[in-house]
Amino acid sequence: MVQTTAEREEADLQRVQTLGSVRLHSHGTRKVILIPTPSNHPDDPLNWSKGYRYYMAVLVCLAMLMCNFLAAGPTVAIVEITIDFFHTPPTDPAFAHAIARVAYFFTTTALCQGLGNLIWMPLIVKYGRRPIYLSSFTLYTACAIWSGCSKSYGSELASRIIMGFAAGSGECVAPLTIADIFFLHERGLIMACYTAALSCGVAFGIIISGLITIDHSWRYIYYVATAMIGALTLLVFFTMPETSYNRSPAAVTPTLQELSNSDAESKATAELREDFGGQIVNIEAQGQVSNPQHKKRSYVQSLKLYSGVLTNETFFTIFFRPIALLVLPPVLWATLCMSVTIGFLVAITSNFASAFQTTYGFAPWQSGLCFVAGLVGSLVGILFGGWFSDWTANMLTYRNNGIREPEMRLPSMTLGMIAAPVALLLYGVGIQNQLHWMVPTLGLGLLNFAITQATNVSLVYTVDAYRPVAGEVITTQLAFKAAFGFLLSFYTNPWIAESGYLDSFGAMAGISAAILFCWIPFYLFGKKVRHATIKWRIMKRVPPEHTMRGRVAIISGSSSGIGAAIARELSSRGATVVINYPYAELRAQAEAVVTGLPQDGKGMAVQADLSTTDGPRRLIDAAVEKYGKIDILVNNAALAVNLPLAEQTLEHWDRLVNLNGRGTFLLTRSVLPHLPKPSGGRIINIVSVSSRGPPPGQTIYAGTKGMVDSFTRCWAKELPPVYGCTVNAVSPGPTRTEGFGDAGVEAMKILQPVIDQTPVGKRMAEAEEIAYVVGCLAEERARWINGAHVCATGGLFID
């Protein structure tokens, strides 16, 4: 039965239902496949030296460290700050109310850090990473100066609120930067460093702030922070270029290239343009003026603050998406994981100074030094949240024939599932029973370990599961984590006062254990959950994950008809397409195809007559010079003549044989050295139902299509062992294209009885239906289909 529009949309959903599932290891060699595929452009961050990329990672982690340095660092001096602003000694009954008001300095900062991401993320997605880094950290530096110099409570509170908003940008821009500059198999360790830096920022800020207060006023905490944040901002300005990059090979504006051909021969070819079975007789594509080599931008150019708009989506569309994404079960669970680890740490930081002072008589700097355990825990968490989770995922990927599922890193979360509740119990039991100060300190270390380890695993899991909206997913988690921590900080001290440390932190331990334990059901059923959520309304607004992203396809004969439909189909799957046209009269038509591609600007057209001996080579050379590789070749260009045998001439013979037969032969031979190895590429020949069931008047055309049919059978046996590619054929039946529209009423009257015999419907095929078959054969997952001859005829011809 013919697909309806709804059925076609369902088929498109099936194409995207691999969301999160990728082939990470080559099927044959088990070697790691680079995801994303790097381009051949020197400005592609994936092509930067490994040392420079790791330097960028260090810079990003330093930025994360400083984001939280002032978030909780000054809490170690909360008593001194209260006395400074309210002139109330600790012995005064009003002191408790005053210190509660000062606590707003830190709770509002934490809240704005998270909720501010809802504002920063649309700006990052729309305008890039570099302008956000520089603008937010410049504002952060200014707020640090303001906070250190404020003389009134209102001024200090305002500076802290704006500071939280400014510092929060780093939390969401850093993971996107990491995704920009590292391959999929490298990200686990770097993301662990990111989460460790976030966690260490709190501990580092508290330790340094405590040491500063030994001999200096609490205001010097802000002065020291100003110097460090300012220095970091300068490093970002001078050494961190924009990292967002259009990963497609066609990340340049397409222009037209005209390769010299025989005009007389091309125009003669045009005169023979006739159509049968929907195969328009063109040879087309889009190209460039001089095929310039990609030039690396200069250092001065890399200092540019703004690189243009990266997406046409509106600010508000991007703004509301993170809020709606919370309904996705994996995102909700990962958000809760972050909330019950980081949120409980926020609860401890709002209480530890008074707890250690009351229980152990510690001075502020001594309480601060207890957070050295937090630093150690975070650093150890890098190993188990990064390298160990990568090792776990890679091992399970290997056992799964090289297919990576996001859930494969979840078993490593067992460590965090144990550490978090144990940490909270140690802290609560230690303070409640006045055990040795090492007991709650050990709890601090284990909790920071769990934050780095478990939070990183859950965060990377959701990023891998929903890559098209990775930035928004991160924003969702950070924003709602902040809201949870803000609410928890309000009720921590009253909760402890009413229930005691043991009961309150025991309850927190139970909550964290229950949430983190959920990695097991997500490991078992997460893939089914992901597949189910694809059909949810919120996901219809999410751009589909392109299964052919980074792949380059050449489609001959694609300025109209089936060829143009194939170009649109492959482009919709993420491929960069190269089409070719034989003569200048088709230039405008070729331009229209390129500008109408689903991925705007990701294609080019090259004028090259494939019926000549050098046209195929020139087409391949133009594509390789611009993109550096070719993954898919679709031999679609053809001529047809519908005349009685007695009226077919030697000139007809030469034109059809030279294009349909020799052109296919030469184009395929020229592409072989450029096919990817060892994974190989795809060669798809568009044949015709005429090759095996020719009607009268198709002597030469049917013969040349039979030649291409035989090419397919031969190449399917010869080429895969040598080049790793697959070779298949698609034979369309009568297809509605421009050619049939030009055929006239009389020709259609002759053809209509044949069309009426089509079992699935008395109609011609649509060009898009033929293109869909080609798209399926061109997929990486079609690697086991080789030598197939697919008759896309609606059952009119059954091979």
C-alpha cells in the first residue's frame, strides 16, 4: 500500500529512533570511529592539536572552578559578615535573625547561578561560546569588585544576585565547549574534570577564603577573587577562540563552478533530454569558483568577539525548551541525581561553619580546611566518573558489536550510589554524636566524590541520549538543581533544629540512595524509554539527529526529477550533497535545488558533462578538493530516447552509451580512491525497470540501463573486498517528474494502461518515494546490503 503522509512521518520517526545509539567501533576492525566526523578545515576545533584542545579543557575547568569560588567561599566568614553589616554581636538575641538575612547573599547567588542558565543558553546557542564567556566573566569580575566594596546590605545583596547570574553562564557553556572540541570517546574524562571543577570550586573557595580571614577582613576574599577572575578573563580573550563550528563538510556558502566542457556536445545532449520511468535526463550539481584551499584564520581574526548568528530559532523557542524537557524521564532522573548530590552539599555549606564551631570549637579557617577532603574526593571522582565510566561504556560497546548505547556507562554509577548516602550518614552521625572531626570530614570527601562521579555519569548519559538538544538538557538540570538547592538551604537549619543531625541527614541519605539506585531500571529499560519519548509532543520540536552527518554524497543528474529528490533526501539525513549539471542553461535550476536543501548551505553544484571522457574526473576532483572525501556516490544521470528502432540513430547510440554507460563507469572508477576506509562507502546505481522489462521504443536506453544493471552485479562482488564499500541498484518505474509533465497528453494516454496495472495503486511514483529507497541503502546501517536490485515500482515489475 502506498505510504500516506502520516505513514511517511512515522517512517521518518523510525529513522530518528536511534537517538543516542551510534556506531563507535568499526564493524570490521573494531577501531574507534571519530564522532563527530572532523572536516578538513583547519579552523574546525576537532582538527586543533591535542595539546591545544587539552589546554582549552584546562581553561574551561579553571572557569568552572572560579564560577563557584565566590558562590560558597565567603560563607566561612558568615559571622564576620553579619557583624559588619548589622553591627550585632553573636551574643545578641537578634544575631540569629541577622545571620539568616546574610545567608541570602549565598542562597540567592546559588539560585541565580542555576536559573540564569535559562537566559544564557539561548544566547550561547544563537550567538556562540566566545561572546558569552567574555561578557559574563567581565560582568562577574565587576560584581566581585562591587561585593568587596559594598557598605550596605542592599548593595551587597544586589551585587551577589547579579554575580550569580554572571557566574552561572559557565555551567552551561562549558559542556558545550567540551562537546565542540572533543570526540565522543574522549568526553567522559573531560566531563568528569568539568563536574570535579564545579565541585572543587566550592571546596577551593571555602579553603582559600578561610585562610584569607586569618589575617585579613572578609572583603579581601573578593579582592583576591577579582584578581583571579580578571586574569582568567584575559586568558579567555587572548587564547580561546570561538569553538562552535558547523560540523558539516559544507560549512561554507555554496557558489557555482563551471568546468570547461564541450558546449556543442552538451547542447546536443540537452536536445535528447527525454524521460522514462521518471528519470530526467540531466547531469547536474553545484560548485565553487576556484576551489580555494581552506585558509586558517589568523590569530588576530581569532580574537573576534562575535562570529554571527548560529541558528534561526528564536530566543524564546530556545528559552522554553529546557523547561519542557524536564518531562523526559532520563532528563528528570539525571536532574534529581544532580539535585540530591549538589543540593545536599549546598545544605551542608549553609550549616558546616556553625556545626564545626559548635561541636569542635573550630575557627573559620579550621572549618574551611576540612574541605580539603572535598578537594581530594572530587579529584578521585575524576578517575571513576571519567576514565572508569569510559572504560565501562567502551567494554560494553565492544561486546555490542561496536554499537554505543548511552546506558552503557550507567553501571559505573554504582560507586556514587554507595558513596552519597554513606557520606551523608557520616556527616550526620559525626556531628550528632560528637565523634572525631575526621568522621564528618570523611563525609565531606565522599559526598564530593559522589558529586563528581555520579553526577558526571548521569549528565553524560542524558547528553548522549539527547544529543540534538544537549545544551538545553544541561540547562534543565542546572536550573532545577539550583532551585532545589535554594529551597533546601531555607529549610536545612530548621530541619536540623527540629529533628537533629542524625535524623535529618539520615533522611537525606535515604533520598539520595533511592534516586541514584534508579540507574538500574534505566540501564535495563532506558533504550525503550528513549524510543518512546521520540514520539512525544515536546520531541517534535527537537531537530532530528542526522544519521548521515559529516558524510559527503555525489548525485549525478540532480537538478530536477529523481536526482533532485535524492539530494533533498540525503540532505535531510545530514549529508552534504554534490550535484552536477552539464551546461550553463541548467545553472539556475541547480541553484534552486541547492538553496532548497533541508540543510541550508550544505551542498554545492558543479558543471560537468558526464558524457565526456574528462567530465566524471572533474566532478570528483571538485568535490574532493572542497570536502576532502566522498562517502556516497549515486549514479543517476541518464538520457532516454523513445523511438522505434528504425528511427534510432548512431548519434542516439553515442549519446546514450557515453552518458548512461561510459559516464557511470568513469564516475565510479574515479571515486574509488576517495571512498572512506575501512568502513567503506556506498555506491548506488539508478537503473530502470526498462533494464529487465523494456517496452517498445527503448532499444538503446534499455540496453544502457541493462549495462548499469550488470555493472552493479559485477562491482558488488569485486569492490567490497578491496574498498570496503557496498554496491546496490534501484530501478524506478514510471515516476512523476518534470519530464513526464513535458511528455504531453498523447504520451500519457499510451502510458496510462501500464500505470493502471500497478498493484499498490493506479498512479505513478513520486520522486521522493524513490529517493527514500536510495536514502535507506546509503545509511551506515545498510552495510550488510550488497548486490541488491530494488524495484521501486509499486509491484508493477517484480524481479
